[in-house]
Amino acid sequence: MSDRAYQLLEEQQKARGINLDAVKEQLKTLKIETPSWGYGDSGTRFKVYQKEGVPRTPFEKIEDAAQVHRYTGLAPSVAIHIPWDKVDDYGKLRSHAESLGLKIGAVNPNLFQEDEYMLGSVTNANEKIRRKATDHLLECVQIAKETGSRDISLWFADGTNYPGQGDIRKRKAWMQESLSEMYRALDPHMRMLIEYKCFEPAFYHTDLADWGMSYNLAMKLGPQAEVLVDTGHHLQGANIEHIVAYLIDEKRLGGFHFNSRKYADDDLIVGTTNPYELFLIFYQILLASKDNDEAIRNNVSNIAYMIDQSHSIEQKIPAMLRSVLNVQTQFAKALLINHDEVTDAQNRDDVLGAEDAVRKAFEFDVTPLLHAVRQEQGLPLDPMRAYLDSSYGKDILARGKGGASW
Ligand code: PSV
Ligand code: MN
Ligand code: MN
């Protein structure tokens, strides 16, 4: 893409009141966390595919994540999942990440893979199992202190498959009891991000099934508890950008798990099936970032953007590169929305004009803009090509098959 293409875009945007210099500065602030589990082997409930070159240890997962940051400048932190990423010395894991220019991001407790949790973890009717689950949460708070992580992301597979299987209200109380104990262990700067999911693995009821349940729990716990929106965790047709706007307005949007879905919690590469949804999410965030209320602006500036994907048929590092680049593209497009134009149309009750003011930003080709930003940051203009041309993908084949899974 030539300088000429950028100049044309700049002129075009100037004419509609958008200053590309300011847009470029905002683009440079975008940070997207990638998940350690996205570099490991994964699959479906039918099969986990074993690929060659997959990291064998948490240390190697971080090395792979460093590649994504190296070529994009977008992904300076990695989320870890415990016990998938259990190590003897978390200080060592942290130093390893730092030596590669990365930070350890959110710590994700895992309360869904042990036999004892079949009927629930923090909501299990058996007190001993609830104690064990709460102890794991406390262990994760401790790990987060060692890794220097601010956030602990909480997702519970807890739920039931049949009416009558569990006492829904007792389970609700047990959940709150356990999370309250965890909350008390947090340092003042730390946050609990509470994820929800409409179904799966439980198919009748899930203890935290939607954003309202997570929000209610967060409100009861205190200001360090916020809601995590995983874009794959809603029923068909849910308006995620509405949920986003609502949570920001309540100052309780803690972060995202980005991924794409078509039918269920598909964990596909973000931006591949519904890029417009991603764009509209950023529209709400950017609109709120201009709010007069400082608390709302503050909530927006602390949103943790994280990917939550598992790559089973695709190559893992390129899949992660594609993901963060897709997020960057939609963020860039949303930065081209002229909010005054939208407001003017709203004030005139001009329904089509307002819709047009939003949609047309999505329709611009932002490639020259992204190239200009990458050039200014000393990054390759085409990060995917640069990675594929490097020897890294071939070198890691020496790891062989049988690496870490999920
Ligand atoms: C559950 O579906 C989820 O979205 C949670 O965030 C987990 O931690 C993650 O996927 C990995 O299984
Ligand atoms: Mn998730
Ligand atoms: Mn999920």
C-alpha cells in the first residue's frame, strides 16, 4: 500500500471530520491479551488433534505468544490457566515472560476438569468439594500475586442437567459464599472478572448463565468484582453491544474474551464470522470513552481485551496473529465513526441517517491506515506474511507431537 493510498484516506477522512493522526495514536494504545491455551493442542468433544510443534510447557507457550507480539505489537501479555500452566516457580515464569517483552496477564482458575467437580465445584452440595474449589481460587489469587497479574478471570462450568438435580437457590448462596472468601484475599489493585455462559457443559441450568447474574454477584462482592463478556457465551441473536453499553454505564465491564461463534461456544477466530458485531462493540466503547462522567471513562480505560480461542484444525500461532489483527482492524474502523454525525441524526429523528453514520465507518478500507501505524511503530506492514517467512514455524517442529493440550 503506497503513501498515496494513505494520503487519499487522510483527505477523505478530514473531509468528514476525522483526524487520522489522532486515530493513529489511539490505535497504538490497543493491547490484546492472548491465552496460553490457544497455543496448545485442542479439539472438540469428539477428538483432540495432536499437532507437531505444539509447546510442551508453559514456558514454550509464552515463547509462542511472544511471536504474536513481535510481529504485531498488539499482544504484550498472556493469560494463564491453572493447573494447565502449573509450574513450580511462578517468579521464573514471570521472568521468562519479561525476558521476551511480555507480561503474565489474567490468571484463570480451572474448576471443571476433576472428577469431583462433576456435580459442581463452588456450588457442589458436598461441603468438602466446595472447600477444595474455594482453596483453588485462593491458590490462584496467590499465583496472581507472584506473576504480577491484576486480574483473575472466573468461569464456572457449574450447573445441572435435569430439573430437580440441584437446589438452584442453595447453589447461588454457595457461589456467593465461596467468591466472597476469594474477594477478601485480593490485594486492593486486583480484580475478579466474572464470566457467564448460557449453557455447556450443563444443559438444564447453569449457575452463572447470563450477564445479569454475573453483574448481580459482582455488585454483592464489591468494586473489585466486574463482569467478563465472552462473545461466544450468549444465546442466538443476543445483542452483545447492548450488554456492553449497559455494563459500561454501570461501571462494571471488566473485560472481554473475544472469539467467533456461529452456533454455540465455538471458540473460532475472532472477526471471522461476524466482524460487524466486533465493530459495534467498539462503537459502544469509544462512545463511552468520550462520556462526561469520569467514572465511565475510567471503566472503559480499564477494560481487559483478551482472546479466548482454541485452535484445533488451524495452525496455532498464525491463528492468533489473525485474531489480534482482526480485532485491530475492527477497532480501526470504529475509530472512523463520527459521533457528532450520529448524534445530529439522532436529534433529527433521522433513523436512516444515524444508521448510515455508523455503518459507513465500517465500510472504509483501513489497510493504508494500519500500514501507516505499523510503519511508525517499526513493525512489518504484513505481520502474518513476516511470521510465515520467518523460520520460527519450522524450527518449533523439532518439539515433535504430543505437546500441551488445552
Ligand atoms: C469456557 O467456555 C471458557 O470460555 C472459559 O473462559 C474458560 O476458562 C475457557 O473457555 C477455556 O476453557
Ligand atoms: Mn471464556
Ligand atoms: Mn468459552
